[in-house]
Amino acid sequence: MGFIFKFLLIAIAISWIFSKLLQFFLKSKLKQFVDHANNLKREDDLRRKPNDGNINVDHIPQEYQKKRSKEIKGGDYIDYEEVKE
């Protein structure tokens, strides 16, 4: 009876210590992952943010440029009346 009691006590103690170590390890790795992700986000935000507050367009798609050249540059004002039904 004494052997089984000692075995159970040691097994419980070892499993408790193992769970605490695993919990500590996972928390530290999760914290490192979150810090790394935050640093990447911060660097990306700083890289994309214009310094003078103006917006710079790096690329205009070809299809938009073709469409834009065909647009009407101006026109006449046409007065209209609302029709109530």
C-alpha cells in the first residue's frame, strides 16, 4: 500500500511540475511571437506612411489609364426639372 501511495504522489508531483514548465514555455513563446508580429506591423506602417503627409501612388494599372484617357474632360450644364408622379 505504501509503494502505490508514494508512486501516485511522485507521479502527481512530476505531472504538476511538467505542466507548470510547459505553461511557462508556451507563454514565453507566445509573447515572443506577438512581439515579433507587432514589430513587423510597426515597421510596415512606418515604411508605408509618407513622411510629409502626402499620398504617393507607385503604380497605376494600364486598364485604368486607357479608360481615363477616353473620359470626357468637361461638358455643358444641363438644367433639369424633377417630375413628380
